[in-house]
Amino acid sequence: MNNSLSPFRSLIPALIVLALLALMPVLGPSNRMLSLAISAGINIVALYGLSVLFGQTGILSMGHAALVGVGAYAAAIFARDAGIGFWVALPLGGIFAAIAAVVIGIPSLRVSGHHFVIMTFAFGQLLTIVLTNGGDYTGAATGLDLQLPVNVFGTRADDLLPYYFIVLAFVTLSAVASWAIINSRYGRTLRAIRENEKLAASLGINIGRHKIGAFVVSGVFAGVSGVLLAYFLRHISPTQFASFPSIYLALMVMIGGARLLLGPIAGGILVSFLPEVLNLDPVESRILYGVCLIAVILLLPNGLIAGLIDGWQRLLRGSGRKQAVSGNHASEAGR
């Protein structure tokens, strides 16, 4: 019984947190806080894809915002030229971002380490240049507007509150999909590559194919996130998918932790809400992000959530040892 339930134990805490987030509108948040929550949720969808790439495969992409941009621009162009709405644009955005991930991944994955990081960063910058010089088709530097409504069961859901629940539903689906990948045979293969590429290759694992596969999976998450972002903002431009947004996504997944399901949720919420809670301006926010990243790398290399879990386990072990010692002293005194 316990063995059959053990794979689900990692999913339960994430579902509990998401259920609590579903109750947030009961508190009557302001439009500003609700907008931040929607933005955080959209980022979290992309972070779950990045966690598959970084947390499970050990590959850090610094051009992930470019894949989000592919999904966003696909939604905007389909809406403008073909009248394709939100629900059809979601899978199409994921597919186009996955194709872009293949285009980026095949040459980039021929290298590793910091060379791969630099190449993905360069591809992100290249996409920004292409979008900026795309003329009327991409809206050039001005970008594109998106006018089609979001309909749910025939009812418009353009206001913040219904769109919050739509985004939260996709965050939940992303968490469940990420959990399924982690606990699948494919996920175990990715972790084998992460731990020791040479040993995995000696066992007959096709390293290149699986790395590109992980990149494609992360691209699907990013594309869906881009469609959600386009329909939330109603206007997209190339600067939204340049270098800094990619750095922020990498920062979120590293702060929260890429190997646990709660990691993307924690990273997305912290980076989105901390400057607002502390009332920081953009420059102060970037300084805070840098300090947090340095602290996480030095003190919590597996992320905040993993660090908290490790600290709690050490505390429990310490209290258990104290109880055992006090029990021994009591028995000796009884003799």
C-alpha cells in the first residue's frame, strides 16, 4: 500500500499549495496583486518546462524566454491572420515552440556547459532581432495587439479573476505533467544522463536524442506559457522575450529549486511578489535578485524548497537523537 502511494507523495504538497492559491480570491486581493499572481502563474508554467530541462537533465538554457515568445507570437499572428482563438492557439503555440526548441537544440547540444548557455543566450537575442526587423508581419519593435476574447463555455473570461483561475488550472496541469515525466522511465533516463553522461552512453542511451527530447518538452511548456501571456497582456513586443526575461526565468528556477515540484511554484511566487512586498524599484529589485541568487548558490545549491526540507529533516534527526540520549540516561538512572 505504502509502496503504491509513494510516487504520489511528491505531488501532494504541490496540489495542496495550488488548492490554497485557488482560495486566494476569497481574501479580496487588489487588481495589482491579482495581476502579479497571474504573471507568476504564467511564469510557473514555463518554469515547469525549464525544470525538466535543468532539474532532470542538467541543462540550463538562458534563452528560454525566446521559446515563450514563439508561443506568444504564434497566438497573436494566428488570431490576426486566421481568427484562431485562445483554446486552439494553446496547442499550436506549444507545437511551434517545440519546433523552435529542435532548431535551437540540435546545434546547441553539440556543446556542453557554459558553451551551451552562451549559445542559447545568443539564439534568444537572435529571435529578438528577427522579431524587431519583421516589419508589419511581426509588428517590428512596436509589437502586436491581440483582440480576440477568451471564451469559457461560451462566456467571456477576459477579466482578471476568471483569467486567474484559467492560469491556475494550467499551472496545475503543468505540475501534474512534470510529475508524470519525473516518475516515468523517460525521467529516470534523463536523470541518468544528468548524473553521468559517459555511463549512460555505455548503457546504450542515446544522449543527444534524449537531450533534444527534453528541450522539446520544455519548449511545449514555454509555448503554452507564451499563449497565456499574450492573451493576458493583449500586447506583445520583442523586448518581452529578450535576454533579461530569460535570466529571470533561470533565476526563478534556481531559487525555487528545479528538482522538486514545489520549486517552480516557490521561485515564481518569490521573484514576482518579493519586490512588491518590499516596495522596491526595478534597480533595487535586480540587486535583490542577484543577492538571492548568490545566497542560493552558496547556501542552498538545490534551491530554497530542497534546503528547507533538508533543514527540517536535520532538525527532526537532532531531536530524535536528543530523545534517545535522554532515554538512555533515564534507563541508566533507573538501574
